[in-house]
Amino acid sequence: MGNFYLMEINYFTEMIEMAYQNYTSSRSEIHFSKKELQDLFLAMVVVTFAFAVALSNYGGFLNINWSAFPLALLISFLAVGSGFILHEMGHKFVAVRYGAWAEFRAWTQGLMMALMFALLTGFVFAAPGAVYIAGNITEEQNGKISIAGPLVNVIFALIFFPLSLIFSGLVINPILFQIVFYIYYINAFLAVFNLIPVMPLDGAKVQRWSTPIYVGILGIAIALLIPAFILF
Ligand SMILES: [Zn+2]
């Protein structure tokens, strides 16, 4: 089982504020700038590679099972695509719906750290980037923008948990089982991790908006994650 920690770093920079001032496209319209697409692509490639290394690493420096690497790459691509990229898009879509400017930016140091950690230790510890948001946002709107990411992870975990049970029970295809299991496991893990109520994680912002909703989604996420450690 791969080990991974993904976090988002949210902070404003002059660059972002300038971009917001030049933001002229109409409200509530999803738009991807060239810079955002480049950053999404870069983060996707690096995190996918880092996860694949972690999944096929027996621990220690470059102790990688290369024959297992192509499958690890496929699993990693699907799990990172659903668990990380669509999580970020959850934040973006809700923020844009509230009329805010919202774009993903990769964090180069975080990506390099993820690569180095994976190669050296078999762990992924990544802060690959975050959706930067600018505009007038209320605390409630900020809470909803923040819950959207973990909610995407919860939905994927809800779909892929029963599929994991089915494929592990039938034992028809171990590769198919590994694919559905890791999509479930990584999504459940990312939901729980991002809901830790400490800034800059999503959990802190959701909890500030509504404690009952925060406790509810955290409960669902933890309940989804636990079977990964005891059933499989
Ligand atoms: Zn998030």
C-alpha cells in the first residue's frame, strides 16, 4: 500500500491579485487560462509519477520493482486524476459559480519534494499546488468552496468501495481489483486528510462555516477509509 500525503497551499501572491484585476470574463463562467492548464498538466504528471514510484517501491532508496511499474503508473494516473485533479476542480467550479476568480497553480518546490521523497523513501509527501481564489466571498461561500474538494473524493470513494468489495470477492481479475481499490483508497484517504481542521487544509474552512456539516462529512470520510485497512 503506497503512503502519501497531499496538501494544498493556499496563499495570495501579487501575481494572483494582478490576474484578478485583469479578470474580465463574465461571472460564473468556467474558463481555463493557458497557465492554469500548464500547471494542471505539470502537477498531474509529477504526482502520477511520484505515486507510481511509491506504489512499486519496496522501501528505501530506488528499491523499485520496475516490472510492476507500468501497472503502478496506470493505477496512479486514475487515482491521482480522480483524487487530486477533480478535487481541485471541485473547488474551482463552486468558487467560479460564486463569481470569484479561481485558478489552479502548481507549487514547484512541492512537486520537486514529492518526486524526491518518492524516489528516496517510497513515500509521497506532496503539496502539489492549490486553487487560488480571489473575489468577495462570504464565510458560508468559502465553506462550500472548501467542502467541494473533499466531497468529490467522498463520491469517488462511495462508488469505488463497493466495486472493490465485488472485485476482491470474485477474484476474477487482480489487476482490475487493484485499480478500483486504489481509486477508492486514495480518494477516501484524501477526503480524510484534507478534512483535518488545521489551516490551510479544507477542514478548517468547512468547520468555520458549519460544525454539524463538518462533523457529518468527516464521519462519512472516516467510515469510508477504515475498511481499506481491515477488509483488504
Ligand atoms: Zn481541497
